[in-house]
Amino acid sequence: MSFDIETLLQGDRRGLAKAITMAESKLDSHREQAQSLLEQILPHTGNSIRIGITGIPGVGKSTFIEAFGLHLIENGLKVAVLAVDPSSPITGGSIMGDKTRMEVLSRHPSAFIRPSPTGGALGGVAQKTRETMLLCEASGYDVILVETVGVGQSEYEVAGMVDFFLLLMLPNAGDELQGIKKGILELADAIAVNKADGDNQNMAKQSQRHYQNALALLQHGPFWKPEVVLCSGLNGGNIDQIWKMIQNYSDKSRQAGYFEHKRAQQNKEWMWRLVHELIDRRLKQNQSSRQLCNEMQQRVTAGQTTPYIAAHRIVESL
């Protein structure tokens, strides 16, 4: 697959899409090309604000993201949306319907929406999402929005690759608050109670107080106390307030020296995850290692050895 790096740096959307397709490819030749490209564009990356957005199904993520993205574009910014789409564990297929849910935003020349199948990645986060973020930054996008599928572990995955983590909630705090994992609340830099419009406004305000009380019980960083805001993706209510809040967070984290430190830590964790991925691939590609893996798997299944001893022998074979 031939590729012209200048088309990417000039912000050509077709060139960006082609680069992402190459990065997502499972062919070794494409992987090598993609990594060479990523190394070349590194000086042109890191200039965006990376925002993770999550919430349970039905909370209105797509509606909110479209309203939020259009607001950013009105402020002269270019917006990329990386919508992680869950792959079927049975067929491996994905619906990839995010472009249809963000119809207005997807047609705007200052927006780029890329639905990416999880492909079985841990936690429901696309395996190449980090690399896609770098490609979008090199292509001149100022804000990168990463939408998760909202199914448990994906929140932790996304929080480990973004600068700001926004948790969307519905205006009915009671039972929903009981179902929120404490860890996810600790990850959130802010909670937005979406659908705070019409008859839901009083309930949304009540939910806001519940979430504020819940956050008050948790420990937070020295420079930022997570906020709880009301919003409406449907009519754009308080969307501007959320963007100002994120800008405020970004300014404070940079002043505290936390912004760059966090990104450096994320890169280190990314490296070690890739180490594990490459070891796994080496085991599967090497014939003798593959045979040993099958043998150890059979012995573990038959209760003839412990998983630890089997794993130790497999690693030793490398």
C-alpha cells in the first residue's frame, strides 16, 4: 500500500482514512508501513486535546457528541471523532452505525468521524485507537473525541489514552448511582447529566446533587475537583459550559505540570501493552512455540500441570 505523507499533513481526509486503514490492517507489511509513517509524523502530533466520552447505552452519547462537535467547529476548531464500535464475539462483525447517528457532523468539512471495530480488543477499545489519534493530530485536528461502547472495562481503557474523561449520566440518579463502579467515578474528570431538558429538568437537578455528593466522598488530584454539570445534547444546552470547563482543566493541568507527565505515563503503558501483544504474536507465528502452546493447553485442560508451570515453559521457549 503506497502512501504520500504530505497528503496526511495537509489535512486531506481521504489520505487520513487511508493511513488509519493501513494502521488497522493485520498484514505485517501494512503494520511496518504504518509504524514507519507514525515515526515520521511524531513531530506533528501532541497538539490536540484528547477527550474520552462514555456512558451507558441510551444516555445519548452520539447526540451529545454531535452537538459538542458542532459547537467546537463554530469556535474554529477541527474535530475528529473515534467511535469505538463493538465487534460481535460470534461473527466478528460490527454495525459501524455512528456516522448515521451523527449525520450533520459527519458531513461537515471540519469534522472527521471514524467508526472503528473493537476487533476483540480488551475492554471494547479498538486496538489501534492510540495510533489513530496520532494520525488525526498530524492531519491538523484540534480536538479528538473518543467514544466508548459503555460496557465496563472500556472506561478504564479510554481513560488511559485521553487528557480529559467525561462521564455522561441520565437524570434519574437513584438506582443508576448504585450501579456505578466506584473506580469509574474516580476516573471521571467531570460528570455531565445529559437530557436535562423538558420535563426532565427537575429530575436532572436532583441527580446533579446526588452525583456531587458521591464525588465528594472520593479523593481527587491537587489541581482539579471534578464537576457535575447539566446539559442537553438535543437542544445544545450548556454545551458551551462543558467546553469552557475542559479548557479550564487543560490550563490548570499544564500549569501544574500534570498534562505532559500524564501523556508520558500513557506512552510508557502503551509500550508495555505492545510488548505483550508482540510476544503473543511471536508465539502464534513460530511453529515450535505454537506446538508447545497447544501441548501445554491440553495438559492444563486435562489437569496434568498447573497454568503457571505451563505459562513458564511457554515463555522460556522464547
